[in-house]
Amino acid sequence: MSDFILPDIGEGIVECELVKWLVSEGDLIEEDQPVAEVMTDKALVEIPAPYKGRVTKLYWKEGDIAKVHAPLFELVDESGENSDGQASAEGKSGEPEKGRESGSSPESKNSPEPKASPESAETPAAIPSARQDGQRIPASPAVRRLVRENELTLSDIEGSGKDGRVLKEDVLSHLEQPAAERSSASTSKPHRPEQSQEVRVEPIKGMQAVMAKRMVASASTIPHFNFSEDIDVTELLNLRQQLKPEAEARGSRLTLMPFIMKAIALAVREYPILNSQINEDVTEIHYQPSCNVGMAVDSKIGLLVPNVKNVGQLTLLEIADEVTRLTEAAREGRVSQADLKGGTITISNIGALGGTYASPIINAPEVAIVALGRTQKLPRFDTNGQVVERSIMTISWAGDHRIIDGGTIARFNNLWKSYLESPQTMLLHMG
């Protein structure tokens, strides 16, 4: 037998959540077969089997927080030896492996939980303890236990205490009544099952915990400057519709996102400060050599922001393929850490879910983020003063006001907007 030790699965990661077991105890598995899915503060990772064998023990339950360098599961080699050709400490000596503290041993995760005592375990189905109006009937734990032990119904007992509180004397008095009378009283009143009055507590962990910390740090340390605008994307939608068949013939899904990313990469050439970062001491501005555009994706494990690298050097089809790949991976929580690192400016597409304007929070150490609102068909005046139907997309920028002033972000936005409203002009600037 051999314990599989959870290895380092990312830079600085010391623990992860056991999301799902892909095998059960007793299963025969092949080498490199996925055994478990674990979630770090960055992504969902599959843990493969190191060699062929039989799973004899799972040290953690789904939802547990497993520690790096601690045993994850026990695996028996088909030949009776582990991957190094050596039996485990338990297999050799017949004694449990040493070196694990009893208080933090993963085995404790599999130990049966103590059963609740009668005082703490109420059975709402058997003991309705709410009035017909839905109000909880006041009674002490000792009184509730007495009611339960005598197989009574709390709502059948007339309370003589304050606010109708049922006292011990009320229960004893009720017991002195003939059984027929108690039964008649019980069947004459309809009962509603008791609703739990306890607050449900759920830990903040994984990506949700990381996002919470980063958003607090960003909102509390970066002075945000917000700027909103309307962009007429009618011509852009027409161009996309023209190019869509050829893109699909090449196996690419062409949305507006590649055009929006490309326009940002072209605009930051003129305003590189939007593609910069500030050092921790706020003493230096680091202008980034490439424009890596991040996109916020609402995944099943929380908000992920993978980024398309070197947008300025890619074609629209290459950007489209990257957007599709990263979106699919992020929604499944399987985006690689390399795709999550190195972003220089971020797009949040809230319009895909609804909403127009927003106040996005900067994804530090970046200095700018834009939120795209939904596109709506709205009336506008043309050059002849006639009212026409146009496709209008609302956008909201947030910039780091320590180094980006209102004039800079407005001028940058105007250039970016001009590329989107007249997309053919981008051809003049593409390398």
C-alpha cells in the first residue's frame, strides 16, 4: 500500500478544496486516470493516479480542505508494491505509518460523526412547534424534550406563560387529560411543520475568497475614476455579420469581443498608460510590452479573469479562437494558471447577463477596466436630422486615478470608440 501525497499544484498554494471524488474505495484504476477534482484559489485541477492499482482509502470527504503534502488517498499496486517498488510502512511492519499527528490526521475526516443528543435533535415532523399563523411557540429545551419523550405535539398544548410560552406544568397538565381528549384536540387543529430558525452559515473559500480579498484591496487602496459612454455599434454588427460565414467555415466563432479587444490594443498604442501597472510602493509606472486583454467569466467556481496574450499581434480569427477556448475552460473552472496570469487590461461583459451601466472595480495591479453593457436598438438622429434606429452599446470605464486623469481616459475612450463605430478604420493601423 502507498499513500498518494497531494503535491504542489500551484505557486504559493498550501491547501485546496476537495470538490469531487472521481473514484470510490475499492475501485481499480489505471495510471494517469483522474482520481479527484480539487479547487485552489485559482482554478479547478484534476489529480491523476500515479500508477495502476486499487484505491483502498479516501482520506478526505467532498467539501473538505485538503493540505498540500498530506495524504490524499491510499493506493495498492497490482503487484503489492508502490510506485517505487517498496511496500508502505504499514505493509512492511504491520503497524500504522508514523509521523502523523492524531489531531490533524486526515483519517479523522472519515470517522463517524457523533449522534446528536435528544436535547439537541428535534424532529420537526413529529413535534410541530409553530402555531397556525406560522409563529414559533416559545418553550425551553427541557420542555421540548418532555414533549418529545411523551410523543406529544407542542402546538396542542395551551401555554400559560408569557406570550403563550409552554411551561413544564402545562405539559404535565396536558398529560393528565384522558387520551381520547388529547387525541381529539390533536386532530382538530391543522399543523404546519416547524421552519428552521437557525442562520445557515457557509464558508467563503476557493475563488470566492480570493475575489473577496482582491476586491476589498482594490476598492480600498485604488482611487477609482469612472467614465461612461454610449457607442454606436451598428456598423460593427454589420461587419461581423458579413465576416461570420467565413469565420465559421474556418471553425471560428466570431463575436463582438475580438473586435473590442483589437480596438483596445490599437488604442493603447497611443495611450500606453492604460496598459501599465504601478509597483507596490506607488513610486513607479511599469509600461507593459504587450496588451494582454483579460475577460471576466462567470464560472461555476466563481469569477475568473483569463486573458488573451499579445492581442496586438493576433488576427481577429486568432483572438476569436482564444476567446472561445478561454471562455469554455473558465466556465468549467479548468483554465490554466498561465492563462490567468499576465493580464494588463480587463473587459467585464455584464451586458451578456443584462444591465446597462456599471461601476467596475479594477483588477489590480492593472490600472483600467471596462464594463460592457447590453446592446439596445435606440432612436438616434442621422446627419439629415432624421430619426433612425441604431444599435447602441453602453460602456463604463474605471481608471486608477493615481496615474490616470479624466482627460486621458476620455481621449483614450474616444479613440477606442472611433475604431468600434467605424471598424474599417482599424485596417489602417493593424500590423
